Amino acid sequence: MRPIIFSKMDFSHSNLFGYIEDLQELTIIERPVRRSLKTPEEIERLTVDEELSDIERAVYLLSSGQDIQGTSVVANLPVLMRQNPAETLRRVLPKIREVLHVAGVEMQLTAAVSFLTVLQEESVSIHTYSHSFLHIILQNLEHRDAGVSNAWLETLLAVIEALPKETVRHEILNPLVSKAQLSQTLQSRLVSCKIMGKVANKFEAHIIKREVLPLVKSLCQDVEYEVRTCMCRQLEHVARGIGTELTKTVVLPELVELARDEGSSVRLAAFETLVNLLDMFDADDRSQTVLPLVKSFCEKSFKADESILVSLSFHLGKLCNGLYGIFTPEQHLRFLEFYKKLSTLGLQQENGHNDNQLHLQTLEQEKKYISVRKNCAYNFPAMIVFVDPKNFHLELYSIFFCLCHDPEVPVRYTMAINFFEVAKLLNSDVYTIHKELVTLLQDESLEVLDALVGHLPEILELMTNGGESNGSESKLLSIPDLIPALTTAEQRAATSLKWRTHEKLLQKYACLPHIISSDQIYYRFLHRMLTIILTNNVLPVQKAAARTLCVYLRYNRKQEQRHEVIQKLIEQLGQGKSYWNRLRFLDTCEFIMELFSKSFFCKYFFLPVLELTHDPVANVRMKLCCLLPKVKSTLKIPTDKHLLQQLELCIRKLLCQEKDKDVLTIVKRTVLELDRMEISVDAFQKRFYENDLLDQEKERQEHLLLEMEQLEKEKQKNEGRSTNINDKMFEKKRRDSKTSSVLAKSINLAVPGSSSGTSAGKEEKKSKLVRSQSFSTQVLHPKYSNIDKCPNKSSATGYTSSVSGMGKSCMLSFSDDSFRTHSSGNSGNAAFPSSSSRNLFNSADQKNNGNKESQSRKMSM
């Protein structure tokens, strides 16, 4: 038998030599990294004398430093302006102007941002700024790099808003005439277009008409389509600056001509500008000029010019509502059908062909179609207004269904964002979109769920209360579907890595007590919150669950359930084995102090919190010490005097026995804070008046919940008791009817033709029926409210029939049961059944006496 040979590392000379070669290869790989480090000479050049001031260091670095050091100085310019504006303007800013002539892209971009920051912080007056900074901005405006030029242009446009009119006119507008000529570069003309749009809002209409409009017209007719497009997009600002009259005579003809331009980007810019200026055109312009242009755009979008399709779908809602007043019914229907077609673009093909029967769409076209459907989802609330919410189910529900079930996440995400707006518009008809809410809550994408959760409380409130005008049945039927969807959404968020979505969802679920019943929350959500606190590893999620659990506890309507939850919080969190759970117990106590009354906290949580002063973990004791001032604020003197003594005793023990220096420091600081605190008394004080009022309202609501629970219990007992009484009285009446019929027959046989016995039997039945009704309702008649007025007759004398005796025993047993059940409640409630029981005895005596009289008449006859 051969021994088993274990493979082990061989440290022979050859193998060891191989290991050394591998290590040498690693050193070779590291050599370029070492070469990239700075040499001593380079470090010497980068070193600056520490005794130099900030201004001197900035000047030195701009003069002889490297580019990265100069960029650092430019980035630090706003700080220098705040510290020493005069010296910065005198010494540093001229150096920056010199450096920018030869600076790279990074320093140019940094300078543009720094100049804008100085303007926004208002470190110097606007006059000083225009004198010192404006010329530098204008010099670098036509930089050869497009990114740098745009950065300086953004800074200039922001400066124009703050500059006085005269400065803008002399420094910017006058040089603009030469910059906008065809002889200038393309970049220069593009910059001129954007400056035109900004300047148009700065001056009066006559100045714009005289000095700006000629330049605008020439740039709209520029040979380059980029310039025409840029100027077309600025026509909106120009139109708002010159007013409606000049817009109609000057701007509108230019827009009509640009809408027929050969360049697709120019036509697109003209269309968007027309839509944005709809409010400035009168009804004639809209119907005769704008509407034909829009119709041609819609027709061409599917046939010849798909480039405008995305923009058209984005502006369609604004367009339909802007032209609403001039639409004929046929045009109204036509635009609605156009919107429906865009909403399903890419999902189904025309003429009934499937996707497999046609050529595969290119990736670019698919992206375009997704953008179109996303824009349709964005415009859905506007289209509801367009068709009238009353016609939603007939006209738009099918589109709403398709968009909520769209295969692409961006479309469903947009619908989730707009869901609240749709629900508000539908108002009483909101029940029609309940299924789509459930669908979005169960969506596979957490982005969709996160978008929906933002307005979830408002949506749920509309869902449960918005359909009242259609009857309560539809409202009640919607709730059972919502609860599983809500629980599924929470579980999906919990199993994902997106804890912020989970936290947000738990925070929004605090609205559920206003939406669904207390029992549904207790069995479906409350224990889930406790599980999250105990098992989740993300602190914000645990805190959100703790606060929501406290809200559920606050509105729970059954005392037994409340006590159970409180007991679990104390046992599983406050007395838990993990110090993490004990920390979460203190967080939960903070929420309880926020949501509940002071008396509630003192009754259930004050002493369990103080027990944590003996916790073996220092972090728990530290957190408790920070919480003690809030704990003390819940006390009221003299009611909670014994609790105050317990608090003081715990603090003394901490001061005497605490060994951790960090905890002891916090304890000493807490003691000083507690000494400065004033404890509120039972009576109202001026300084605590608002807090006392708020606490009193919380306490009143808590007592109201207890009273409501007591009333519900009594109502259930009364309902059960009334059913038992009705069953007994029905059996009793059946027997009485048999007995009375036997007695009537015997009387008729003894004295034929006599009616006195039958009349007496009818009166007796009638009195029994009245008494049985009074028992079932448990309400005393006013004439029996005073027991002393009832005649007190003995029931032990005279002859009584077997029927009357059986009825008496039945009534006595009922009165005893009612007395026992009510005596277990409060004393006020026990007084009512005792008086009713005495009334039962008296009524039984009256019945017995009536029976005796009838029997005596029978014997005499």
C-alpha cells in the first residue's frame, strides 16, 4: 500500500529562484510609478515661503508658479475678495488678466466660475465689478475653445442682469452691432444671438425696436443654419420685451418663414418658439396662422420629418390647451387621436402587422419612440384637462392603461410621477384608476416605486375618500386590493439594495391609520415594522420603521393590542441581548415622547428607560444621558414626584459609579443641563402654555380612543344580549300563545258568548310585547325613570299560574346577567342596569297581579 502523498510548497533552490524572478518583475512594474514622482528640484520650485501673506503668495504664484498653482489662485479669488477686496483688485486681478491671455482651458473655466461667484456674493459694488471684471469677461468671450467661450458667455449673461442700463448699452449693446455682421466668425455671431435675447428684457420697447430688431432680422436671415436656429430660440425673449403689437407685426412673420426653413433644426426651433408664444397671439393669429402651421407639422412628423416627433410629443399638451378655444369638434377629435397614436408609437405597427413581419427597428429609432411615449406620459394630465375629466374613462382610460403597463421603465416612471396629478383631476372618478395604482405599486422597477411613493399619502387619501359621491361600495371594494400591494411593495424594497427607497416608503406608510382600519394595520403592518427594527441593518431604515410603528401605536383602537406592542418593545428592544436593539429602543422612546402625551410616556416607558443606566455597554449609557433632558421634560409635579426621585437617584449613581471617561463627561454636562431645566406643574404656566395645550390635546385624544373602545365593547355586548333576549322572548311568546289559547277555550266552554276572558288575554299579550321590546332596546321609558313612582307589590302572595311563574324566572335570570356584566365596568355604567333590574321586578309583580285577577274572575264565574 502506497502512502498518500500530500502536495506542499517546494522551497528548493530552483523554485526559490523562480519566486525571486517574479518579485523582480513586480519591481519592474513599479518603476514607472516611482519615476512619475516629483524630483527634489521640482519640489523646491513648488515650495513657497510660509511667511508670505495671502495676497503676496497669490501674486508670487501667478508670476513664477506653475499652471496648477495659478489655477489654485484663480479658484481662491472669491475668498481673497471677501478678506481683502481692495488689495485683491489692485494686485491680484491685474496678474490674473495677464495670465489668462496664455492660460489653458482649465484655468479659463476656473476663472469664469470664480468671476461669477464674486458677482453672486456681492463682494464689491456693481459699479466696481463692471469697472474691474467686465472687460476681462468680454476679452475672453471669443475664445477658440467652444467650452471656454460658453462658460464666459454664461458669466456675461448673469452679469447683464445686474448691470445698470447705461453700462449695458455702452459696453455691450454698441459693440454688438459690429460683432453680429456676416464678416465676423460663426462663434461671434452665435454669441451675439444669445446676448440679443438677454438684452431684449433690459430696455424699453422703442429702444429695442430701433437698436435690436434690425440685428435680429439680419441674424434670422443668416447663411448658417446654426445662427438661424440660435436666433430663432431667442425670439421668445425678444417678443416678451417688445410687446404684443410688435410681436404680431415683426416676430410672427419671421417665425412663419423660419418654420418653412430647409434646415430641420431651424423648423424645430420655430415650432417650439410658436408654442411658447401662444399666449401672446390673439384668436385670429392662432386660427389663421398658428393652427395651419401646427397641422402641417403633425402631418409631416410621421411621413417626411421624424426629427420633430420628440419635440412635438413634448409640447402637445401645451399646444392642445393653448389652441383649445379655436378647435372645431372635428379638429379636437383629430388632435386627440394624434395623441393616442403617439402614446403607443413603437408598440404596435399600422395595418395590423406584427413586429416580426416588419424589419427590425434601429436602436436609434427605438430610443426615439421611447422618448415620444415618455413625453406622452408627461403630458397626460394636460390631456385630461383637454378632454374634460368627465370623459376620461371613455376617451383616455385605454391610453392610461397602456402607459402604466409600458414595457419601458422611463415611461412607467413618468406615469408614477404624474399619478397624483391625474388622481386630483379625476376627483370623484378616481376609483377608475385604482387597478393602475396597484400595478405601479407592484412594478418590477424600484425607480417606478420610488417615484410613486413621493405622493403616496395623498393618493391613498383620494382613493379612499374621493369616490364618496359614487357610493361607499366602490370605496370599500378598493381597499382589499391596496393592502396586499402595499405589503408587496415594502417587501420588494426591503430585499433590494436601495435602502433610501425603503426608508422613504416606511416614512410614507405612516399615513395608513387615516386610510385603513386599526385591525388591518395591526395584523398586516405593525408587526412588520417591529421585525424591521429588530432585523434590518440600515440605521435610517430602522428609525423610519420605529417612527411609523409609534404612529400605528398612537392610532390603535384596542387597549389589549397596545399593551402587547408596548410589552414587546420593552422586552425585545429595551431588554434585548443586542446593544444595537437597546439603542433603537431609545430612538423609539424619542418618537413616543414626540407623538404621545407626557402621562403616557411616564406610565409605560419612564422606568424602562431609566433601567438602561446600568447597561454594560458605554454607547447605550451615553445615548441615554443625552436623552435624559427630554425624559425629564415629560414629568409633572406633584403627580410624578416619585419618578423625579428615581431620575435623580439614577443620575447620582452614574456620577458615583461611572468608570468610562467619555460617558462621565456627558453625564456631567447632562447634570448641568438638568439643573437649568424647569419642570412643568399640573396647572398651566405661561412659559409652557403652548406645550401644555399640545400635551393636553394629545392626552384628550388618548382618552377618546379608550372611550371609543369602551363604547364599541358595550355596543357588541348589547347586540349579543339583544339577540339572546329576542330568542328567549320568541320562545316565551310561543308558549304563552299556547297557554292563552287553552285558557280561552276553557272559558268559552264554561260561559258561552262571554268576551271578558279573551279581552283580558289580549291585554296581557300586549303588555308582554311592550315589555319584551323594552328589554331588547335596553332603554328606560321616561315614566319609569324614577323608580320610587312604581308601586311596590309583593310577588309571594296569592295564586300564580305556571306560565306567569316561568316568565318571572326568565326575567329575573336576565336581570342578574345584565347586572353582572355592567358592574364590571365603571360605576356610572353600573347604575343603569341596577335600576332596570328593579324595574324588571316591579313589572313582574304587576304581571303576577294581573294573572291573579284573571284567575279569580274565572273561579267566581
